[in-house]
Amino acid sequence: MSIIKKTLFLSLIILIIPLSKTYAQDLKKIGKFKDWDVMVISEASGKVCFAQSTPVLQAPKKNKREARLFVTFRPAEKISNEISTTSGYEFNKNNSVLASSGNNKFKFDIKQQGFAWMTSNKKENIMVKVMKKGSRIMVTGYNEKGSQTIDHYSLLGFTKAYGAAKKACS
């Protein structure tokens, strides 16, 4: 899937959830597992299922942002464990977007239109395993001015949410 298509999809999700009743028929929330939600959307290319969470803590605190962390399944495209994030702003091109949990660090390779993705399915699979065992994961990013933000995501409910998203698209 092209980066532009991924970006449009994720942008649509973020806009649909709070705003639109019309599109909400295509986007269905199929479960809430502690701090994680599971959603399914029907696209022309097929069903897309994902687990998502919002930060339980953001730094700096004074700057509230629409941040999210996703794990997505796209069976029609043979894509699973696609990890992506948005911190609610356009990422700085000169700094890395990193996720960390315990001693594990994961770099997001692609940054475009306010979203970041990994290019290695192997790294994504490892990150999913870490998320299943962990209690928290932090995503560090830098806005266009170079200011750092850190979004803390709870992993409570992640394993069940992940399983439900995977099952919904199997």
C-alpha cells in the first residue's frame, strides 16, 4: 500500500471517529479492551481491522494533541502487524520518531503528513511481542520546530485488543 493511501486512511479514521455519523456505518467499533479500542472499516479493497490507543500521558502537558498508536491488519493486501503512529502534528524531517518499552527501542522509518511507519515487518512483529509483554510504551517525536514530545501509551488490554483485531480480519 502506498504511503499516500496509508496516510489518507489514517487521516480518515481520526476524522471519522469523533465527527461523522455518515461514515460511522463503514467504521465499526468492535470492542474496548481497557486502554485499547478495536475498529473495523470496509474499504473497496477489503476489510481493514486495527487496534488503537490514545496516550495516557503526554509531554509537554500544556500542549494537548490528537495522538494515536495503531496496529493494523489488511488481509486483502496480505499486511499484518502494521504499526503506525501520529503525534498530532507534522514530524520534523531531521529527527527520528522512536518507540521504547523497557530496553527495547523501535525506529519509525517513514514520516509523512503527520504519520510514521516502520518499513520492516520483522521489526513490527518484534514490537508486537514487546507490547504484549509490556505495561507501557513511549513514542518520542519532534515537531517541525524541533520541539520534542513524548506520548505514553498504556499497554493494558493490548493483547486482547490485538487478538480481536486479528480475528476480525481473519
